[in-house]
Amino acid sequence: MTDALDLDRVAIAGIAPGPEVMWARRHLPTAGLEAYRTIRSRLALHPRQPKVVLVSSPTAGDGKSLTAVNLAGTLALGGGPVLLLDGNLSRPAVHGILGVDAEPGLAGILSGAHTLQQGCRRVEGNRELYFLPAGSAGQGAGDLLQTSRWHDLAGVMRASFGYVVIDAPPVGANAEYEWLESVCDGVVLVVRPGRTARGAARRALERMSPRPMLGIVVNDCA
């Protein structure tokens, strides 16, 4: 599927072999960890110097949530605080990967029920990695992002952390994606050989505006 994605035109290409969470494995010399370190380096050296990075995919099941976790964890190993945000309010998954409670989270902060300090928690095993879960949004989750409160919160997160990595819904899946992309500096698209259909990948690339595109991570690839 590399021909359909035209990988030579993207700025980042990484390989994450296998469904392995590496955010706490500081000294594990695996090919997967080295791939994430390469992505970290390319983000740090990128001319746009992106701080708020959106991780998305053409369809569900491509591995974007696990990629977001591993990317945020690897960025945190480079020094300086990193925030991992589950922005998929309709179908949150990251709290399950990390084995932590879903509340308090982003939904509660946007509704005024909680503060950012109450929602953020440090991830065990990685002292510079913080996590903000999606929380329980219920119906109309996307409406919570269509407010000035979301843009104000994004500004606070940008000022407080070296990087903010947002796990987003698939590209164009709902209104949530559009509002999440509106505050980011760039998008990393996750594709999975044997799982991501060429047509879905092509449509995702067409829907993304050229400027936010940072590159593609090829997930679960030996």
C-alpha cells in the first residue's frame, strides 16, 4: 500500500512492530523503541517545531491509540513534561491501555466540573509523562469541543508541557476530529498494512489539509 500513500512525500515514517506498550521501558533496545526514537528526533528537528501533535488514522483498528501512547512515552524520555490527551470523546481507549480511571477527564474540564490539575495524572514508570483521559462525554461529545473553553484549554496545555500528544478519532469520522485538528501543529497518520484499505487511506489524506500533515507511521509491521 506504500504506492497509494506516496510515502516519499511525507516527513515522518516509523515502524512499530507488534502490539507492545513501550512507554515505561526506558532501556529496552527493541526495533520498535528505536523507531519511536527516530520519530521523536524527526519531530524535534522538524522546521515547524510542532508542540501539539495529533495522532489519527484512516479507520478504527489501525493502531493509532497505541501509537499515541508509545509516541508520548518516548517523547517524555527525552526530558521535559509531555501530556498524552485522549481526545476521542465518543470512543476513548487510552485509559484502558494504561489501566487507569477514565474520570476525571477532558469532558469534565470542558463542562466546568473539573480542572486541568484534577484531570491530569502522572503515568507510573515514566516521571515526565502525564495523561488526561477523555472522561465521560455521553451524547453530543463533539459539542464540548466547539467552545472557547476548548481553545483556552489548548493554550494552557501548550504553555505547560513540552509536547502534547492527542489521540484523535479517525480522520473525518466526526466533528470531534475537526475541532481537535484546529488547535494542533501537525498530524501523524497511522496506517496498518493488511488492515488499512487503500481507499480509506487515500480519502484520509485528501481530507487533511496539507499544512498539518507531519507524516505517516506504519504500524504493526515486521
